Amino acid sequence: MKKMLRALGALTLAASAFAAASSSAFAADKVVLGVAIPTADHGFTGGIVWWANEAKKELEKAHPDLKVIVKTAGTAPEQANQLQDLVTVNKINALVIFPQESASLTQPVAQVKKKGVYVTVVDRGLTDTSAQDAYVAGDNTAFGKIPAEYLAKALNGKGDIVALRGIPTTLDNERWNAFEGVMKQYPDIKILDAKYANWNRDDAFKVMQDYLTRFKHIDAVWASDDDMMVGVLKAIDQAKRTDVKIVFGGAGSKEAVKRIMDGDARVPADVSYSPKFIYDAIKLTAEARLKGDKLPPTTIIPSVLITKDNAKQFYFPNSPF
């Protein structure tokens, strides 16, 4: 009898151990995904925050084994501290980060990766790509090429253009080089000037005021950003100038897309570079990790021309951008 009881006890212990192991294995299979993004300090980052939370809501509902934790930071040091908390407190095993800055976040992200966390970097690349597993971004070459091709065709290959650039970054350089590369094929189109306006409405207003004062005739403006487009249009309206026929922004904001849908003659087209790519990056990363898979090293979300024909599919009225 004693032998039987000992045997039963051993079986009970073994069963308990197996249950614990199974529970542990299940817990290890659960994906805890941290999302580190900038604070909503202007239209585009407002869109980033909105789309990140949309991804959390939809993906957690679809996948019971997925937990998404969204953190926003106003500065690079704050974001670096949040990465530590995501690892030590929240115990993440996957990270999607839209870095506040490239250089200063590279080492903190590398430290996260060294702890076995799968890392997807979005848009603003790190200075050392070995600190990431995957990179997801919009197509900055197309972002510059598509507007140039559109404007060249709209102007029949002849006219005067002014341009506004963003902030001095590799991202902006890619866009400008692509735009300028197309325009070099049209010797009768003259780029009168191109100045930085920092992806900011007020700065764009001031730059456009300067252009309107210096140049008595302007056929079109490449604003290269929908926030800057708003500042440009305000300056044109204030100056009561009627020579400017087209203002081409960029990124597919709901304001720009609505103008296109409503038939605004000065805003007939735009190019997509939606903050929705954070949603895409979170979805791609979460679904891959749930399967135990990896993403390709680089995923580029295409930028496409938005016109009245396809504008409805790019219109997200509930988004802040």
C-alpha cells in the first residue's frame, strides 16, 4: 500500500511538473510587443499615435496571445528610458520603435536586442543596422519622384517652380534628389529656389511669403509635406496671388485628400506617405512573431499618387492627420 501511495505521489508530482512546464511554454509563446513612438507634437506624429493605438485595439482583439504596449516620448532620453522599462517591467519580447532620433537611440535599441527582444525599426533608421532585426519605412524616392513627374506633366514641361524642403536629414535628401533628378529632364522647368521649412506650417508660411515677394511669377509649388502645404496656401491667399496654379504637398493627410475629393483646383493631387505605416509595422511584426517567423530585413511601404480617382481609399476622417 505504501509503495502504491509513493507511486501515486510521484505521478502527481510529475503531472504538476508537466502542467507547470506547459504553462511556462504557453507563457513563452505569448507575444508581448512594445511600441515606442514620438509624442503627438504635430499632425504627422499625431497620426502615428492614432494608428499605433488602432493597431493595438484591432490586433489584441484578433490575437488572444498578443499584448501590445504603446509608449510615447517627447525626447530621445525619455524614449531611451521607456525602452528600459519595456524590457524590465513589461517583459517585452518584441519591439516596434519609431526613434525620436537616429544616433542617440541606436545604442539603447541595441541593448534591447541583446536581451533577446525582436526589434523592428520604423522610418527613422538607426546609425547601426545591426541593432535591429527589421526596418519598415515609406518610399522616400517615390515621394520625391511622383510629385516631380506630376508637376512636369501638368505644366507641359515648362514653367517656374519653388520648393520647400523638410529638415536636413538623409530622408529629406532622398526626396529632394529624386525630385531634382526628374526635373533635370525638363530644361524648360526652372526651380527658382528650394528652402527648408522644417515640415512646419508656420515656417512654410514665412518661406512662401519670401518667395512671393522675390518672384513675381510662380506656376507651381512643391511643398513636399501636407502641413507645409497649408502654410503655403495661406501665404498665397494672403498675398492674393493668382499665378500659382498647383501646390503639391505630401503624405496624404485627411485635409489634403479631402481637398482632392472636393475638387480643389490648386490641390489636384498628393503622394501617400501615411503615418499608417506604424500600423503596418506593428501588424507585420506581431503576426510574424506569433508564428515564430521573422520579417525581411527591409520592408518599404509604397508611395503612390493620390488623385480624385482613388482619393477615397486614402481618406481616414477619424485620424488626426
